Amino acid sequence: MVYSSLFHWCLFARPAFFWSRDLLAKAASGNSGDSVYRLLEAQNADGQTALHLACRRGSADLVRAILEYREANVDILDKGANVRSRLREGFGPSVAHVCAYHGQPDCMRELLLAGADPNAVDDEGESVLHRALAKRYTDCAIVILEHGGSGSMAFVNSKNLTPLHLSVATWNVTVVRKWVEVASPEEIAEAVDIPSPVGTALCMAASSKKDHEIEGRQLVQILLAAGADPTTQDAPHGRTALHTAAMANDVELVKIILDAGVDVNIRNMHNTIPLHVALARGAKSCVGILLNAGANCNIQDDEGDNAFHIAADAAKMIRENLEWLIIMLRNPDAAVEARNHSGKTLRDYLETLPREWISEDLMEALLLRGVYLSPTIFEVGDWVKFKRSLTTPANGWQGAKHKSVGFVQTVVDKENLVVSFCTGESHVLANEVWKVIPLDRGQHVKLKTDVKEPRFGWRGQLRDSIGTVLCVDDDGILRVGFPGASRGWKADPAEMERVEEFKVGDWVRIRPSLTTAKHGLGSVTPGSIGIVYCIRPDGSLYLELSYLPQPWHCEPEEVEAVSPFRIGDRVCVKRSVAEPRYAWGGETHHSVGRISEIENDGLLVIEIPNRPIPWQADPSDMEKVEDFKVGDWVRVKASVSAPIYGWEDVSRNSIGVIHSLEDDGNIGVAFCFRSKPFSCSVTDVEKVPPFELGQEVRVMPSVAQPRLGWSNENPATVGKIARIDMDGTLNVRVAGRRGLWKMSPGDAERLSGFEVGDWVRSKPSLGTRPSYDWNTIGKESLAVVHSVQENGYLDLACCFRKGRWSTHYTDVEKVPSFKVGQNVRFRTGLVEPRWGWRGAQPDSRGILTSVHADGEVMVAFFGLSGLWRGDPADLETEQLFEVGEWVRLKEDGSIWKSIAPGCVGIVQGLGYDGGDKWDGTTYVGFCGEQEKWVGPSSHLERVQRLVVGQKVRVKLSVKQPRFGWSGHNHGSIGTIAAIDADGKLRIYTPAGLKTWMLDPSEVEQVEEEELQIGDWVKVKKSVSTPSHQWGEVNHSSIGVVHRMDDGELWVAFCFVERLWLCKAWEMERIRAFKIGDKVRIRDGLVSPRWGWGMETHASKGQVVGVDANGKLRIKFQWREGRPWIGDPADIALDES
């Protein structure tokens, strides 16, 4: 009994393998095997044997050592052991079940090789494979399949699920592919079509959730190739895999299923074919594929509806169906007169639609098939255009044109109308015009692409400008408003079209300010988030909302685009939501979950830690929790009344830096005025733009007393950030001040960084027009800063506009200014300069002779007498290199002989055309080539020249130097002894017997860099005792520099609360651990700082978190729950 207890203790001690093996060896040293048998069969208080514990820990070596003894039982129940020895947590009686539950593939392999049953089933009906797949341990499942476990794919558990169902439900393509590879045809046939509560594996794969479409397609392809029955239907809806794919508009999946030989006209339980469901759902991409594959439009379902009935009936919601009707009517056998069980034909459904929805193309297609709709009835206010087949109106054009659009002013009689066009009123016959969908007040419009010149001129608008219809005048003219314009712009309705702002599947929010809606609000709450279900022929939308049984009808102007939620997003309830639409279930505003599923109507299914079942939420109640990382700058959200643990000395304006991220959703934020990090929830804070070195700052005018004091400065003091401490302290350099001024980031105000005389242009990211003023001068134009206002606005001047205009500094970006003496040419793609060519040519080159304060330039072009006045936006500078300058061939340069982009050479001269006119070319000497490279200067860029005496080494990216290694390697550091005229380097190394030749593009400088804030450091071995003593630190301790000043460092260690003070010369830089590093526990370590947990020296893992003090969070293989916390001094990189 003492041996048994000691043995179990050894299994959790370190180094366990050696101690446990010694005990086994001592027990076996006797002649009888009884001692070994009792040792291996003994159970601890939880009913676990030694083999259970070894498998749970993942110690494959120990499992192998135990199994070397013939007394070892690999399957307890099979050897007659007591049933009560099964694990209390429901792991099952089999050791293999324990191993599968903990996902230990190496241990599983040892057990199965020793004879464990791979198809064992526990008392809950769960096979070993069930256990591994339920926990998503793919590696362990693969081992089970490779060692005889493929037969258990057909085993059904108490939930009527097989391991195959679990694999598909978790999108585990790897396991399903491996199963098909190793299983026999009989095993595959037995398992592949077993139904689950929601259908067969094939049906489950075809109905994959959002963001898992790729895995779903792969699974469908594998299952069909393995012989899955494509006619099987899912339980809830009676759909086959092809029906499901067509309804989801998954083009790739439809192609996969059809390529597998599945009948395109396959019927479900309601005699519906995939074409029917695609038309009914508006799956426009799949409709075309199904028709091209031979879908029969005449097949009728149980209601008697064929494709024509379904398309026409759904056209009231889905505009694309009207186009599909035209295509389907081309079939000479189209059953257009067929009646459904309600007695309706295609014509009956089309008669219910507004006549303006019926296009001329559709009407012509109907007439060719003998379908005649009733005559069009016109009313006052209807929008009309002339029929395209009309040659000349009976009453003449009367100033109108063939493409003119107007509205009915008067209905004289059934055959005569008075229509208002932009050109005036016209008398037309009813059979000469066609109804069109009108443009209405409030709709967003733009100019049609085929309009070259608008009837009423541009008035400063750009072609892609988007405006809003303000009204329609009685004379048929539209009034369109554009942002920044003082009054409406007159437009011909024939030249305008409605903007397509959304597409099916887009996430949108009902505008919170909406009080009334064109089609009624109904039960909808402004601010709700939904998904566009379909688009009607008139451009209006139907939205799916999680709390409504039917889609809601609205206009696109009544909603706004929002960023979509994605599976895997971390979310929490908004602080502004007191009671979520779907009631709390123990959650709070601080609860953070991860989205596991998203329904078609946007309903979110959220997995919350420690909650037994997922929680459902309306997307409008939720907000994304930002993906924070250590080092992010944050502040408390404005919507948070109080952080989870209170304010302490932090205020709403305080800005700090994240130092640690905990698994429970808490974070530690460093503020420059606190000695310890501030604890709060991730839901309490939001990111703010980080401060950066070189930024110009001052104390905000609203701050009377800065957190860190004035330090003899005042509110007017302005400086530039010279250094930023790890706690966010800004060290600001002020002109005339010797030391640095320390400023709290919460007190600092960033200045624009612009100065009088800076050259600017509109930011490309702002689209076509950041402001109306920029629109009038063109987004490519350049301007010069005339004055800088305190509110962030800049007064700008440009060479072709009188006066000045203001714009905010965030709307513009700096560009290099033009300077006298620069070589210039006309910008590539320029059609015509602002003031014409005036004797210059597109390929002319010249030199700037003067630059005015408003940006106007004067150029002396070669071959052109006199100075040429120009707009700088029409020009671009040409680099002119001097002989002896070092240059590099840009990435867009072409390969010449052995010279490729990235090669470094020395300028040898310039090329001239004829006499003294530079032709834009440069001569460059590259080492290894006798001839000089000749090419455009635009293909070159300056690089820092190397000089004799510098230390260099070969770049790691260089596998083989041009002139060979000469006995050296990447670690060799040499000194430049001489440099040839073509840049070839002659390197001296102490180990070299002769001079080592290198190409300058192959080397990098080796410089001793000073320690910086954020560097990882440890005490140099040569330091016996630091200047400020050791404290808890030693030579092996690893820390992070948090602050530095006047040769002294303040270093954070993960095991010390306060910063450790030392001299900079006492420390040396080491490689920092980073997220994603593959690591293991350091060899020879007796005990990690915070204990072993379940890990051993054999454990291998990956860094998933790094705190600002160096503390590491490591996810070891097959470890469940929270990451392992470790001291970086206890960890080593895994080089294996």
C-alpha cells in the first residue's frame, strides 16, 4: 500500500518518469510478479490506476514503461477489473477513453499497439472515437483510426450521433478524409448514410454555418466520393444536399454536387427541385448554374407550381426573378399556360405586379410565347419614357429625345397623355411610352455612366458624386442635393439613376433617428440590426430581424451599413442596454463570450465561459470586444458609468497602456501616475490612437494642473515626444530645455503637425470628396498651408484659385514640396496641363526656376525659350543622382544580366540626348559586371553608402554570396578594408586567410545598439553585484526595460511588483519571447516559479500571451483550460 501511494505521488512529481520507473523496477526485482500487479492495479481516491494517470498526463514514455510489464492491463473491463474503477467524471472504464478524453495521441498509440480495443464503448454508449472527437482532438482521433478504430464510425451514442456526425458537426475535414482512406468499403457503407436527428452526414455538411462554407464543401466532396446517398433529406426541412446548397446560393457547393453526378432535377419530399428553392430564395448565382445544367422549368411540385409560377410570385420581393423569367421563356417548351392547384398561371402572377416593374424585354419575351398582359393604365404622376421600338412619335418629338424621362401631367383619355419632360410638355400617345420606376424624394442618386455631359452642367460635381433627391419640379426637373453644396443641383431624370447601396446578405442598422418609415415601422425598433434578405424591383429592401417572424420592408435610405459580426468574434452586451431582448441568464455587462453561430436573421449564438449552454442575443444589443493585446493604448469608455472594480485614482480622461491580459476577461492597465497596474474588465475600455515619437504635443487647454506637474512649463509650451515609457509617460523635448518634460498622455493634446509652407493634398482614404471645397479644385490638386488655426483647421492656398479656404488637418496629408533647382517632367497620364501645353510636350524635361507661395511654379524646359508657368499637380520630380552616390535598383526594375531588383551599385554618370539635354537615364556600376547599367532614374533609389572600417555580416536572406563564402558563414563579422569603384567590398576577418569579397547588396551593418524601452534584458555575467544590489533578481532573471533616464534603467520582472533599478551598462539585450513562439521548459530546471501543473520537461507548447513584465502564457499541447503561466527564465525556445 505504501508503494502504491508513493507510485501515484510520483506520477505527479518531477521528474516523474525516472522516479516512477525506479519504483516499477524495485517492485519487479522480486521473483513474483504480484508486487508489480498490485502496483499497477492500485487505484487512488478517484478510482484511477497508474496507467490512467500516465495517460491523463500525456507521458508516453511512462505509458510505454508500464506496458513493458506483462501485468499491465490496457483495458480494465476486458481483464475483469472492478467496474467501480471507472472515472467519477464519466471518462469511461477504458484507459483508452481516458486517453481520448485528454487528447494524448502518443499515449493512445502506445495503448493501441499494446492491444487496447480501439472500438471500446463505455456505459454511456460513447466509443473511444466519440470521446476524442467531442473534445476536438484531431491528432488523437487520427491515431485511433490508423489502429483499427474505423469501424466505430458507425456506432450511435445515446444522442443518436455517430463519430462521423461529430466530425461533420465540427467541420473536421482531416478526420473524415483519414477515415475514408483507412476504412474498408463495408465500414464506409455501414456508416455514411446513418441519419442523425438533423439528417445524414451529407445533409449536415451541406448545411454548414456561416464562415465554415469551405470546410462544408470539402466534406460534401469527400462524402459523395465515398458513396453517400445524394437523395437523403434533412429532418427539419426535407431538403437534399443540392436543395440546401441552392437555397444558400453556394455556387461552389452546387458545382461540387453536380460534378459528382447528382441529378439537377432531384426532388425532395414535396416534389420540389433545387431550381424551385433557388428562385424562391433569390439565389441568383445558383439559378443560372442550375438552368445551364439542364434544370426543367416545367416540373411542378405538390402545389402544382413550376419554375414560372415560383419566379413570378417571388418577383414581388426578388427583382432578379424578372430577369430569370426572360431567360426561362426562351425555352421553346416553356409551360407558360400551366395552372397550379390554385388555378393560377404565369400571367395571373405578373398581373399583380406594378406595371413599371415589367421591362420591355420581359414584355417582348411574353409576347413571343403568346402571353398577353392587360393594357397599361396611366395615371397622373406616373414616370414614363419612350418605347425603344418607337421611330417617330405621332405628334413629333416636341423637343424631347428618345431617352427622355418625364412624368404624366394630364391623362386626356385612354389613348392620349400630356407628359412633362425637362424640355417642356409633350402630347404623346399611350402606346408610345412605357412606365418606369420613379425616383422619389430622399433617394440617393448618381449620374449614369453613359452620360458624357449633363444637360444642366457639372457645377463642380464629380462623376461619382452621390446626392439626394430633394424634389421633382413640375417641369420634370430633379433637384439633387450634394454634401457641402449651398443649393440643389438641377438634373435631367433621364441622366440619373438610383444608387445601389446594399446587396443581399449585407448587415445594416435601421437608422436610430428614424421616426417614420415609407412602408411603416410596424414592430421594428430604430437602431435594430438586421441582414438584407432580398431587394425588390423598385430598389426597396426586405430585412431579416432576429425578433420578427417575417422580413421587414424598408427603403435603403432608412438603413445604414454596419460592420458584420463574424463567428469567433468576442462580444458583450452594450452598456446602454439595460435589459437584452433575450433575457439575461446570469450574465452581466462584463460577461464576454465568443460567437459560435450566426443565424440567417442575424441572431447570435454565443458561448460564454462557465455557462452550460450557449446564449442567444439580438445583434443590436451586442458590441464587439476589441481584440486587445499587450501594449495597446486604452481609456475607459464614455458609456461606462464605473469600471468593474471602481475608479480608484483613474479618471475618464486617463490614458494608459495594457500590461497584462487575463483569461477571465480582466486586464491590467499601466497609468503613468500609478505604481501598480489598474485592474478592470476588457468591456470597460476602448482603444485610442497611440502616441508616437516625434509627435508635437502640448497640455490640453482644459487641464488646469497636469498629473505629472508643470515642471516650469506653461499652457503655451509645445514640444515633440522624444521617448515613451512603458507606462505611457511621454518624455517631451522642449526647445531651450535641457532635460525632457514628463507628461501624462491623458493630459496631452496632439497638434496637427502642419506648419506654414507645408504642401498638402486630400487624403486618398477620404474617397472622392472630403469637402465641397476640395471637390471644386479636384482631389489630385496640391495646396500650400497659409496659416494654422488652434482648432485644427488649416487655411490653404492654391495657384489657380483666388482667396483661401479652410479644411481640417485630418482631411489632408503632407506631400514633398517642390523646390528651385529640381528636375521635373509632366505627370504620367496627364491629358493636358491646367493652362495648356504652350509649346511644351508630354516628354519635356526641365528645371524649376521659381516656386510661389501659392504653389505656382516656373519651369525652364529644355528646347523651349522663356519660362513656363505651371500647376505643380501637373508635374513630378525626377531624381538626379550625382556621380559616386550609392543607389539600389527598385523592386519594379527589370532584371539585367546578373543584376536584379535589390542590387546595390554606384552612380558612374548621366545620359544626355545629343548636346546638353539630359535624357533621364543614369549610368550605374554594379560589381560583377563589366558593362555599366543604363536605365531611367525612376528605377533607382538612394541608399546609405558603406565606408571603410564599418563592420558587416551577410544577410540571413542570402543563401549563397555572389563571390562565395571563402570559409565563412552567416555568423561571421568582418571589417570593410576597401571598396572598389563598382561597390565591391573587400572584407577583413581575423579567421580569414585571404580577403573576402562581397556584393554590397548582400551585407548588413553590425552596430552596437543602445538599450531602448521595451527591450528584454538580463544582468551581464561579468557583473558580480549590481550597483543597486540584487534583491530578488539573479543572473538568470529576464526582465523588460520600462523606463530609462540618465544611464539608469527601471526594469520590470514578472516576479517583482516594483520596477528594479540598475545601470544601463550592467544589462545586456536578449531575444524577446513573442506570441507564436514554440517553446519548452528549460532543461535542468528543478521547479518552475509557479509550479509544474500537469507539465513535464517533455511538454511542448506555444506562447499565446506575453505580459509587459515578461510573464508568459503558454498553451501546451493537449492542455485544457487556461494557459500555463511561466517565468521567461524557466522557458527555452523549442528548436526541434
